[in-house]
Amino acid sequence: MTSNKIYRTALLFLLIGAMLLLCACGKENKTDTTTTTSQKPTTTNGMDGAYPYPNLNMADYCTFDMNLLQNISITLDKSYYEVTEQDVDAYIHALQKPHLKTGDITITRVTDRPIKRGDIVHLYYTGTMDGKPFSGGCNMTDSKPYKLVIGSDSFISGFEENLIGVIPDQTSLDLRSEGTILADDVVYFTYTVTYIQENGTDKTIETISQACIPLSSLDTSYYGESFASCLVGTTIGENLSFTEIQDFDGDGEPESKVYEGKVLLAGKQTTVAVEATFPGYYEIMPFFSGKTAIFNVAVMYIAEENYPPLTKEFLVDKLKFTPKTDDAVAEFRAMIRETIEEQYEAAKEEHIREEIMEYLVENLVVTRYPDGVVENYYSEMVKGLKEYYQTEKEYCERQYGKTPFTSFSHFVAMVNELDHEDGERYLLERSQALVKESLVIFCVGNNLGYHVTDGEVQSHAAVIAQQLNEYYGSTDITADDVLKEYGKNYITSRVMFEKVMYYCNRYTTVTYE
């Protein structure tokens, strides 16, 4: 089983519209595609309208084999929930940092060990897409290397993950910004190329920033047979202009490429190749959406931060910690470890509940959906995404004269990184899946003989009110406010969810690997 995170307690803090938009951007989930419903949106008012389930006879809509509740099995990665000394250190350092002066934290540059998650690395990179350089994919001419925290998800998918295990000493740069270009150099060539077809009229002009080109292993079918000889012997930084004429497209007729630009750097380098993929829809550069790039990376060093030793005085004066033992530091570390363990345990329990929920939804058999509810989810998703689509469409047309998507449905498919272009079908299936999440809770709960009393609804509303007051730093929100805002049906659904989850938890086998 894999967690799609389809049911979250955070829904307590969201209005129905925001919740629907978030769900629309989730990953594709296994849904009941044999049961159909009209795609014509209808209006359902309020949270109670969106949660009619407490008042429905589940037998009219779905069935669930209760014997399956005895066979729920979940496998978790044990290491994901284990607290390490590095976790404790990182937590404490985050508490220390606001109280330290410039110079209190020193940096050690490490180059002889593998990169691990959480490391701060300083690196240079240059990228190619389909074997060709692309603008914005290189930082080699920057005065300083890029600072990247591995695991921060600052870069596109795959980049940071594929650097884990790399030893900086295995990479190197020996690049010159002055002197003459040699035949075995790697050059960083910034240029404009004008591609002219054999009839001399059709032209394609492209500007390339910092193309990394190894002259000794040049792709002459792309750059041209005499490209290297036009660079070798020239001065780094010199303005260059030359023309390559050959049959570039393989049609038997020669075309020409007119290059104008300058070599910014030349020399030797040893890099590691890192594969990374742009998001399904990449707002920054829309026409890179979903494409895979190869980056040649030179890691200059891992920056290890050295914090001053933790002392009792610092804990008491700065962090306002009141020790109960003679060893204040050990006591504080133990308290931090316990705090992190509680957070990890909560994350684990939430993961288990998500896996259980996914299992229940996968095994629910829907015969029909309640009137209007699927359509309500669908219309809210479409409304939000169409606003996003229109904004991006106008931007792309204004900036590029075209769009990377052919329709609203295709745009939705790109945003959700689907393997097909029917995004509207996906939204319908997601709407059905969201309804199934509520149906299965009441289907299982009713079969177990569970009921939700008015007292339980009031108590749960009071808990939500307390959580909202803590979140907003308020004391004014009451249980009655919550009931008015969310509706009795929604709170009833939440209580039934907790009851069913408690039952399923007792009979779920969790193994660790």
C-alpha cells in the first residue's frame, strides 16, 4: 500500500472551498470508474449540504465486506520514525541561532565524506535538456557557488536526492577566465545562434546562456564540424562570430548556423551527472514542464556549521529553561529528544490512519453516489482551477505567444502530473474518491453499530474550538461558533471517522522494515 494522504485532520481548519482546491492538486487515487455521475455542476449549500452522510441509508449507495477489517496490514520504514542525535542537534541549533552573534557559528569545509540529507552543500552546475544546453540551467560564471540544503526541495525533483552519496573530492573545477582556449578544454560559451534553412529564408534564432561544451568530445552533428577550430586559439572573453554550414537536419541539403557570442570560462572539470525532472506544470518556465534535464555538478564542499557548546547559563538566560537536575544540558537534550519523538509518533499515527483510510476506500463498492455531492466537489475544483488556468494562459500567450497546454483539461493533467491529458476526467474521479472517503466511514461505522450522539457532537465541536483558539491566539471561538460554521453533519462525520479509525487501528497489523 502507498499513502496518498487522502484524509487529513487539518481539514478541521479549512472551509469547504479551500479544501476542495487542495484536494484537486493531490496525486491520482484509485477510484470507482464503473459508476458514473453527471458532470453538470449543481449547487449544494453549506458544510451540511456537502456532508449529508449521517442522514443517508448507506445500503442505498454502497457496500463493504466487513471481513476485510481483519486483514489490514501496513508496512512502514522504521528509520523514518527513529530520532537520531543529528535530529536533536538540529533542533537545538535552531533554538540557539536567534541568540548568537555573528562569528559565534563557524564553518568547516568538508570534502572527503559522502553528502547526506540535511547537509549544506556549495556547488556549481550546468544543465542540458535533450542533449542541448538551456538558458538558466547554469551558474558556472557566478562569483560564488550555489548554497543548497539537501532535502529542502529547493531544486526540481531528483536533483537533491541524486546528490546524496556524492563525495565532493570526486568532483573538481579548474576553469580560467583569462588566456587562450585549448583543444582539450571544456568551454562555457554564451551565444546567439541563428539557424538558416537551405532556402535562406526560414530562420530560427536562439540565445543560449553558459552552454557547457567539451571541445575534445564535441557533438559535431549539433554544433558543426569546424566549431571547435573556430574557438581553439582565441582569447577567453573575446567577441566571436562564425558560421557553420552542413546538413544539420539530415535532409541532404546544407543549412547554416551563425554563432555570435563569447567564451566566458575554459579549462578542466570533473563533475557528476544528476538527473532531475521539472514539475508537470512549471510556472517559472512553462515550456520546461514535465521535462527531464541532466545537470553536470561540481560540489565544492559541504559546509558543516560549528555551534558553541551548550551551557547551563545559556539554557537558563537565553532559552528560559529551568533545570531540575545538576546536568542541565543532558536534561535539556533529553527533553528535546522526547519532544521530537512525540512529533514523530504523531506523524506515524497519522500515516497509519491514512493507510487505513486508503485501504477502506479501495475496498468500498459504490452502487451510486448521493445526489449533487460529487457535482459539488467537481464544480468547486473546476472553478478554482479555471481561474488558475486563465491566469497562466494569458501569461504564456503574452510572454511566449503560445501555451504548453492545449486546453483546460490538458492544463489540469499537467498540474497533477497525470500520464494522460484528460484532466477533467481526473477531477471527476477525485470528486468521486472524496465522496467515497465519507461513504466508507458511515458504511463501516453503521455496520459496526456505531451512532453519534448530540453530546459527542458538542464535545467534538468544543475540541475544534479550542484548537482554533490556539491557532489564532484567541479565546472567543466557542463550540456553537464551530457548529454554526461547519454544520452538525460535518462534525458528526468527524466523530464517526474517529470511532471507525479507533476500531480499525486495533485490528491493523503494522510491520517495520
